[in-house]
Amino acid sequence: MPSVLKKILVMSDSHGYSVENILMKAESMGPIDAVFHAGDGCRDLDRYAGDLPMIYQVSGNCDFFPAARELTFDLFGKRFLLCHGHHYSVKSTMSLLEDRARDVKADCVVFGHTHRVYNQERNGILYLNPGAACERQFMLLYVYDNGSLYARVFS
């Protein structure tokens, strides 16, 4: 049976609301190894930067400061694509985001924008939208020692 190698806190769309309760709930389930924020309030994590491990964040359509629109990176043996999703029209289609995920050879795509939870594997790529942190929604993404990924939704 595989065991958990790493745990990633995944959130999006906090829109200036406090994420302290989300952080406390996630940390109550054990150490967090990384945090992903998919925009629209990603700066809401800044005050916790000294207390959190690696933070990966991108800007959304409601973030008005210089920040990356998209990140592609390798972490814990997986390739991630992190974006807000508005540049890929995720409210109406997944096809543009799927094309980009294939282009960058992502294992997992994390996006936001819709405020709706999405957790689906398509053509070998895991697509995650944690919903809206401003509505207390988030995910924990587990990376197992056998290379598999599993996301659990909390609200």
C-alpha cells in the first residue's frame, strides 16, 4: 500500500478574506509541504510566508499587482501547471487549458476562477480547482511514494 510522501495545500479565490482558518484546519491534519494559490487574492498568504513552506502563487483577474500569470514547475517528482484559468476561458470550456497542460507536459493542473470545485483526471492529467477560499473551500493534494496523486476537498 502506498504511503503519503508530501502534502500540498491548494486554494484559490480568497479575494482578501482571511485564510487563517483554512491554514489552521489544513495544519491540524499534519505538516504541509507546499502551498498553491491559484489567484484572486494570492497575496492573502503574504503575512504567513515566514510560517509556511514553499508558496507558489499566481495572479487572477482580480489581482492588480505584478505577479506571474502562470507557473509551470517540477515538485515532488511531478510537473505542475498553476494558473487562475481566466486566460483559458475555464468558465465555458476546458479545451484551452487541456491544450496548455499537454504543451507543458503537466501531471497536474491547478486553476481557479469559477469558484466551483473540480477534481477530475482527463487523459492522464489531474485537473484541480479547489473552489473559493472566500467560501472556506480548499483541497489537500497528496503525493504518494508510488507517484500517484490524490486530492481531497474541504469546505
